Amino acid sequence: MQCPSCGRPIKFEEKYAKILSCKYCNSILEFWGAELTKIGEQSEFIEFPSIFQVGKNCEYEWKKISVIWQVRYEYDGGFFDKFYATVDGKQMYIREDDGMVTFSEDGVFQTGKLTLLDKVPGTMLDLWGKELFIQEVGIFKLVSLKGSVKNNLIPWKEYEYLDGVHNEKMYFLEKEIWADKLRICKQI
């Protein structure tokens, strides 16, 4: 298969990939049916020092890790990277933000009219019976991706987020602005 923008060959790293980037022209492509469609462009993916690299194996805190894909999100505080990887044989997310690394499960979805942006850091949130201490609230957007992504992530689309703690575990809440579908990822 070839990139519809530059004509160079596209390699699918992930069997069920829906979104991927062309490493030659930085086009963001969507695979639907049997064809690739260009849905956007990303700026050049600037590498930052990290032990986690797409297509590479590594060890971190005695865990064997194989990174499948990476996405970079931009927010008011800068950016953070989220990796999808096989960790000791299980698939999970790795979030790297300002040198802090957290592992989390594939999120569960809840439907409801919960708005995140009106929540205040330093206060508590009752999240379906769990008292969450709110650490950070804001908006982020996907700005770059590397590898073959299974999700239908949309470049430059804005998402609300809330980072909180319950029983010494991080919780990451994410939702599209104006949507009723909330994704909850819990630190492992």
C-alpha cells in the first residue's frame, strides 16, 4: 500500500491499525475499507530523550517492554507522550510527562454529562463512588503520532482532561469537548 500524498510505501506495524503516519511526508492517514485517506498533517516528530521508542524493545523497572505506537499531546504545560506497548506480555499504555512515567490499563468508557473543565485542582471529585483528589485539569490535543494506531484518534481535535489520585493510584480522565463519553484510565 502507498501513501496517497507522496506515493511512498506504507508499512502497517499493527494488524488492526486505523490511523497511521507516513514517515516520509508526515501525512496522517486513515485506513478504512481497503484504502488510505489523508486526514491531516503533522509537524516533524521531534524526538526527545526517552527509553521508549516505537518498534524497539526495552526494560524499565524490571518490566520487558515492546513499544507499538506513540502519540504526542500538547497542553498548556507543554506536551506529554503516550505509548501503547506490550509490557510483560500485556498490552497497556505508558504515559511520559516531565520525566514521570506511569503505566495504565486500556481505559473504560462511561457515558454521562460530566464536564471536566469546571473542576478545581486541589479539591475532591466523586467519581461514581470513588473520591478522586484532583491534581490537574485542562485541554490537550493530539499533535503527532508515530506508528500504526488502532484508535480513531483525530489530529488537532481538543479533549478535556482531568488527572487525579485515588488510593495512591493515578486516574486519567479524558473526553472530547461537548461529548458525553468519558474515558477513564487507571494507573497499574
